[in-house]
Amino acid sequence: MNNIANIISLAIGIPEKSVTNTIKLLEDGATIPFISRYRKEVTGGLDETQIQAISDKNTALTELSKRKEYIKKTIADAGSLTDALAAKIDNCWDSKELEDIYLPFKPKRHTRAEVARSLGLEPLAKIIMAQQSNNIAARAINFVHCDVADTDAAIKGACDIIAEWVAEDSRSRNTVRASFRASSHISSQVVKGKEVEGEKFKNYFDCTDFLPRISSHRLLAMLRGQKEGILKLSVTNDNDRAVQNIKRIFVKNRNEASTLVESAIDDSYKRLIRPSIETESLATAKEKSDDEAVAQFAQNVRQLLFAPPLGAKRILAIDPGFRTGCKVVCLDQQGNLLHDCVIYPTAPRNDTAGAASMLVKLADRYNIDVIALGNGTASRETEAFLRTVHFNREVKTYVVSENGASIYSASQVARDEFPDKDVTVRGAVSIGRRLLDPLAELVKIDPKSIGVGQYQHDVDQNKLKHALSFVVESCVNSVGVNVNTASVQLLSYVSGLGQSLAQNIVKYRTEHGDFTSRRELMKVPRMGEKAFKMAAGFLRIPSSKNPLDNSAVHPERYALVAQMAADCNCTVEQLIKDSSQRAKINLNKYVTDEIGLPTLNDIIAELEKPGRDPRADFSQVEFDEKAHSIEDLRQGMILNGIVTNITQFGVFIDIGVHISGLVHISELSDRYVSHPSEVVNINDHVTIKVLDVDTSRNRISLTMKGI
């Protein structure tokens, strides 16, 4: 592990000791949230992102180690492994370099070179490669036999072998790689006759980009266009220079043999090296684009999951619609469904009187505090109607994103929650619960379906799943989970639990009532000490007699807090409530070999505000009353909006007209912006100006400059 730890340390700039200790914790089964929160002394205070990077790099290098052992065994079985070659493989930690080393020994398909070898032409290839002869035909006559017709056939076969030698030489491959890094371009052209069908790819109908530096969204768009049969792609390179660079390596003389070597190199480049390196270069560019897109998607999801919760309110949620009406549900403070019905305040029925009467009755009957209105079809019309309703109590209306609600409503999770309700009711419940707590509700939906990111279906799905799982787990554990109200889906993301234990917790809670202490969790079937240790600090029990059970203080430190309280001549509860008592604490007194100031400072911070929610306070954007649809927009209008999606090329803004407008990266600020995330985050409230409206293509161009 030491060698791997050293490589990781150099690669990501983290001290080797921290890397080594982190890998040891991970191998012992500790989770990333647990390590980052409760083992700061061991890791040197690494955060989740750094620990995740160590974990990913360690996994990759471990897999590379297994690959090296396989390669050595394969070469050894063929009788070709020398001590020098084994050492070269052992010291190689680059996957491309490793495959280059293995390439000459790799079991071959039925190649032209293999056929030539079977005909006994390899000695002739060595003669030509030595480049000492000017009469190759005279040497080749010795290799003519029943299967080799003449000297030309012998020389041709020998050159096929040389071509393969050149193609498998790491110097050739590295030379061509360098050439592709310096001069390769990717071009896209529209397939003839696909111009109308492929309108959305219009920007790529005749497009060329420098492959090594092409932006993520452009390459992914090109590849999607190719996949859909709209675009044809080609990669070009400075072939002449690449071939000349290879010839400088292998051509050592000026004679007939050297001329044959040059010819073999031309063939090798065209037939073997270029296609291989072109595929590799395109794959490398795709991997880079995937990584950038996945990182952006993960950042967007994190910001969306960290959207401020409204808190414990009684909610009336409306999923708006025209012909089928508006689906209405009433929820209590925990999001439990109390009532559902349908009203028809919009066209074609326009039953505003009946709808208003029903809403007033429901608000009174269920003590409704707020209305959550979905932002889909008929949202603005329903919002206008709601402003005319005179409730007998103060009832505010908040517009909520519907993204993914339909996915949830048709899911097995929704069917299990509401087996006797249809998808429209489930969707309305999801809208209402998002207002209560976005994180708790959105974890029930595949992150790919919640309306942020770019080209998420085109990137490496394993990478995307891995990144998004990490983000969701990070968000859930950063906020903490009330074990007595959390769903199975929310609990499954808690450090150390997973789906099975989460189900057992909910089942135990249903059968025995609310948990009264963290320690009671040990009664849950299959909850062992290890799982409890990983999870306990992230689970909250507000009704516990021990106030620390509703905090991020880990049970392993309860005795320490009790000692602090005793030293202050007060109870733990008094220590939490009274800042003057906490001010008496000298943290240095409690430092041990295991517990350092990082942990002690975290404990004091938690005692000051136990169970604090890291999310911001809730706020609502007010859309312009004059703009309800794209037809209402005019160039130069100043509007309020909310950031709904961030991509590399710009930001999408909801301005209340059912179609999000785009602020291109060049329109985000008067200063240079390298990435939109420098300026805005998901859910930010912004003021924008309309630049252009294209009703035929449903496109709205916006700017944030000069406002």
C-alpha cells in the first residue's frame, strides 16, 4: 500500500501519511462521511471530496495492480517474461504505458504479420530491419517455397511483420500520441437529407474543433448527433509529420532495406497506428468530457438537494392542469397525506367559484399554512387564480419545481407509499413535500431525472451513478436525518446503513413506535456495532431525553461531553443552553492521543447549535405579472428569475413562462467568466434582461450584464 499511497499523494497533493491513514480507515470499512466528520485527527482534517479522491484513486491503482499481475502471468506462461520486463511492468503506473508494454506479447488475432511469421518470414524481416543490405531480393530467394510464391511475396510478408513491430513499439505510439495532442481536430458534417430532422444539431452541421481542447458540451453534442444519425464525425491529424517522426526513430540508413522499412512504416501508420491512436484520442476526449459533465451535474444536484426547506408547515399542494383540472392534496407537518381532490379553476371549465370555495374549506379544515404550486402546465394561470381567493387565515403561495415528480409518481417507491392513489395524487404529494424538505423528497428520485445537468444520458453511466451517489450521501449526512420521520429512501443514504438496514429501521419504528434514544437503534435487526458506529452521529432523535441524541456529537464522545459538563458543575443540557458555561471550557485540557482540537472544536460548535441545518433560509422569487408565456416577452424586459440549471456554456433561468431562458456564459457578467458557477448557483434568485425571443423554436436569450 505504501507505494500506492505515495503515488496518490503526489497525484493529488495530499501528505502521504494522510493518504495512508485514510486508505486504512476505508479498508477497515469506515464510510467517507464518518471519516471526514469524526476522524479528522487521523486524516489531517481531510474533507469529503479529498477522501473521495483518495478512495477513487486507490480503487483505480488497485485494479491496475491486478492488471499488471495478469499481464505478467500471461507473458510468463508464454515463456517470455524476463526479470527486466517484470521490473518494467512492476514500476509502471500508467494504464496506457502498461498496455504498450503488453502489446507485443498480447495474443494475436489472425493478422497479416502472424500469417507471415507462420510462413517463416520473420528472419527476413530482421534482415531488412537491420538495413545493411542493398540486394534484398537475393536474400529473399532463400524464403521462397510452396507457400511463398516469389521474392516479392516474401518481401511483402516480411514488411507486414516490420509494420507490426513498428506499431507495437511504445516509441511509435508515444510519437503519434504527441502528434494527436498537438494537431488533431474533430469535424462534424450533417448527413445529407437530415437537415430538417436534425434541426437541434444545426450548430454542428459544419463544425471543426481542436480535439484535445474541445469543450465537453460540444463533443457530447457531436457524439449524440452521430448516434442519432444526424451527423457524421471525422478526426484529422498532421499525418505527414507523424510519419516522419516515426521514420526518424527506425530508419537508420540510406539503402534498399531502408526504403522497404520506410514503406513498412507508411503502411504501419495508415493501417495500424493511426486508427488505434485515433480511437484512443477520441476515447480520451470523451472521458475528459464525461468527467467535466459529471462534475457539473454533481455540483448542480448538490445545490438542488441543499435547497432551503420551508420547515414543518401544513401544506396544500397543487399540481396544476387545464383539461384534467388541478390535483389538490393536503399534508400535515410531516408530509403525511390528509386529503386529495380535483378543482377546475382554469380553462376549459373556469370553475373559479367552486375551486375557491373548495380551497377555503380545505384551508380551514386542515389548518393549512402554505400552498405549494407546481411550476408546470397552467402554473401561472393557477397562480393568478389563487391571488383572487380570500382565505380566512394567512396562506402564502410558493411555486415549486415539478422536475421528476412524474418519475416519482410512477415509481415503485410511490406505489408502496400510496398503493390506493393514482399517479396524479402521488405527483401532487411530491410537490408539497419538496416545499417541506427538498432533500427528503428528492432522494426518492433518480438524480438524472430531477432536471439539472447536461447530456447525462450520454456520459459514462457508471461514473455518473458513482458521482451522484456520493453527492446524495454527502448532502443527507451533512444535514442529518430524523430517524423517527425519515423514509426508507432517505435513511438508505445515511452513513453505514444502506437499503436493508433502512427498511429494518422503518419496520421496527412501525411496530414499536418512535425511537427514544440512539442506543435503541441497536435493537433493530441486523444493526451491529459497526453499522451503528458509522450511522449514529448522522441520525437525530428530537424527543430523546439525552439532548446529544439530537446533535451531530457522536455517541463515542458522550462521556467526554459529560466530563466537560461535570467540570463546569452543570448538566449536559445546561451546557448546551448556557453559553457562559461553555466559555469556561479549556479545550486543551481534553486533548489526548486520540482526541485533538479538530474534534473538540466540532463538539463545541455543535453544543452551541445542536442539530443545526447547514441549508440557507427559505425565500421565494416573485415572477413578473406581465409575463405568463413566451408570447408576453419583449426585448429589453427586466425580469426576476431563478437559476434552474448550470452548464458549461451558460445558465438556464426560470422566469415564469414555462420555458427556461438561457444566459450564455458571455452574458453572465461584464468581466471574463471561465465557468458559470463562478457567478451563480442552482436556486439563486437573479434579475435578467431579455435579449431575444424566438417563438418558433421556443428559445429565450437573456443577459445579466448591465442590470
